[in-house]
Amino acid sequence: MRMLPYIALSLMAVALVSATFAAGADAPDINWQAGIGRRVITPQTPVWLAGYGSKRAPDGKIHDLWVKVLALRAADGKTVVMATTDHMGMSKTIYESVFAKVNQRFALDRSEFMLAFSHNHCGPVLKDDLVDYYPLDDEQRRLVAEYSDWMEGQVVEAVGEALGNLQPAQLLKGEGKCTFAVNRRENTEPDVDKALAEGTPLKGVVDHYVPVLAIKDKGGKPLGVLFGYPCHPTTLAFNTWCGDYPGFAQVNLEASHPGTTAMFFNACGGDQNPIPRRTLEQCERYGKMLSDAVDEVLAKPMQPVSVGLGTAFESVDLPFDELVTREKLLPIANGSSELHARWAKRMLKKIDEGVKFPTSYPYPAQAWQIGNELLLVGIGGEAVVDYSLRFKREFGPTTWVCGYSNYMAAYIPSRRVWEEGGYEGGPHLDEYGHPAWRWAGDVEDRVAGAVHRVVQAAKEKSGHRKGDAK
């Protein structure tokens, strides 16, 4: 009986948030069109799970994996499409294939399409992503290729659904806070357990912001909510299909706001982990913490987003620090690490075939200026949290950064992290299949330079008015 008041209050809180989200009070002019599309992309075959570099055959499902798509069209007809998935990482091969199909079918250019993946480690292995990472046999390679091809089709169909569902809409934005992400470079898991028990502060740089974009129809009915958070979805390491904490957060939001599609993007969480972790209960708790943070934003007055849209995309070359050589590869090929031996043997085979290795890798930088109130920056790979903090400082508080967009590339260290070394900043490009161990030391300068160029171009194309928002 003592639980009844708590349950009643919880139900009242959910109802209040839902009513507030659905309300059309103080609604902006309806100058946007928005559409939502979605498809289940849970594998129906025993393709292995991605992440952790081992054989992980699936043993069941907690909840489905999804591709969810948001299409936005401004008054002048300019259109952007963002597709979010519950995958660990998209290879450049898959990104280029999906974009080519989207371009051909819907006439979207590269700057107008963004493919965001949550980095969930309880989703499937994908074609050409981390090619040396898993001990795949021929049967698994066939299953991975078949699933990847099918999944691409589902993404394209969801894009078509979103564009076909375009309707008058209003956009509102806000930001919340969620605190479970921990800087894993500065805190071991036992350190975190001890600090939490003693109530002492944790070490390291974090960015606990939760960006939230609400999409409502002209009557104020919620159509979708796009939200982000910078943290690895690695709470779980079992072999069961699940979206990890972002999956639970999306399930929660769609349950508390019937008819709404919840979409997640991972911000710059390359050096951030959910700690403590490894249990389903912890994963569900983090998902609820995140969905509660989103609900808190939705329950308060949100900032209307004015009409206007500008987009830009650039592929910038990131130089490698040192290319592989036969002399350095031979001991690795005969070493104890099966993962690194697979990579070294593949590199040696390329050397024997006379392949000339590239000295750099093309890295995607993208920007959308949405009205005067929102700048969305998309950068590829596993960017560390320094990038989000830097770009918000340089471009102002209207800036959101999607750090896992378009394709994986590798860990993207800041200069600070590069100098410190370690897993995110040291010689680990081999695990991503590159013919090198490390980026050159100017990696942050090159990424930031590209971002500044695409931001400037997107602002100019949007008609962004200086002084309305930084």
C-alpha cells in the first residue's frame, strides 16, 4: 500500500509531461514541413553481434533494433534527411552505397543526408566495418553481407516513408542534463565504484548535455523527438539483440508519448563510458535517466526554431603518422593477438601484391544551419568529448554535435588526447583496418578547420542572420 502514492505520482508526472509535449501553447508559425519514417532492422539470421572483437552469436532479443528517419523541409523547398540506427558503426562502403541510393531515388545531395549510428554494441556486424576485428568464417561473411544489403534497403525505404509523410510542422528545441557518462581515460571502473560509494568527484572531462528537438504537427500533436547524449552504449556485453541505454530511452519515450517516434544520436562520446555497467538492470536505469532528462526538457517551454535551412559537407584528408612496413608487421603477424595478427597478415598480403597504401584517410564533416536557433554539426568516427566542447564554445550555445555520423573512420583524438596517448589517442588505427597505427599530430586542427568551413557555408546558404544567434 505504501507504494501506491509513489505509483500515482509517477503516473501523474508522465501524464503531465505528455500533456505538455502535446500542447500547442505558444506555438510558432508553421513554416516547416516534417516527416518521419521507420523500419525494424533486427537481424533474422544468426549474424554475429558487433563489438569487443570476438565471436558473439545471437541468443535472443530484448527489444527490436531500428532505423528511424527525420525529414525536414523549409519554406523554399530545401530538404534535409537524418537517418538514425541502432548499429555500432557504419563502414564507408555502406555509407557510400546508401547515399548513392538516396541520391538517385530522392535527389538529395551529400550535404542534405546524414547517417547517424548509436554505436550500440548489441547490434550486428556490418560489411567492411572493422574488417580485421572479428574471426569471421566464410558463412559469417556471407550472413554479414546479406544482412548489410537488406539493411541498406530498409534505410532507403524509411527515407522514402519520411519524405512521403511530409506535413506542416513546428520545431522546438531545448537542452537537458544527464550524468551517468564517465570519462573512461581518467577513471577505472573500480575507481568509479569507490568514488560513488564515498561521494567523491570523478576525474576527467565530460559533457553531460542532452540536446532535444521536438517535432509537432500544426495542431501541436507530437510527431517525433530527436535527442542526443555523448557516451558509449557499452553497458551490455551479452549476446542478445538490444539497443543498450539509447534503445531503452527510445522505448520509454515512445511509451510515454504514444504516436511519437523517438530518435537518438550519439554526440562526442569517444572517451565516455556508462560506469558501472554490464548488467541489464544498469542499462535500463541509464535508459530511464536519459529518457527522464528528455522528458524534463519536453515539460518546459522550448525555443521555437525559425524557418531557414543551409547545408554543407566536406571530406578532409587526415594524414597518417607512419605507414606500415614489412619489418614491423612480421612480428605482429606471428604474435599472440589474433586480432592484430589478422590485420598484419592482410597488410603483408597487400604489400606482396604491390599495393601502394594511402598516406591519409578521407574524413566527413557536415553542418546544418536550421533556422537561426540550431546549428547541427556532424563528424565521423569516435570523436572524443573535447570536440563537442570546443565547437559549442566556438559557435555558441545553439550548437549540437553529432559525433558518430556517416561512417566510423576510427577514434578521433583531440590534440590533448593525442599527446596523452592511450587507447583513444595512441597507436590503434590498426584495429580499424588502416595501413597505419596512428593519426598525425595535427588531426584536431584538420577536423576543426573542415568544421569551420562547413559551418560558414551552411550559415551563408541558410540566410542566417548575425545577431539572432551566435
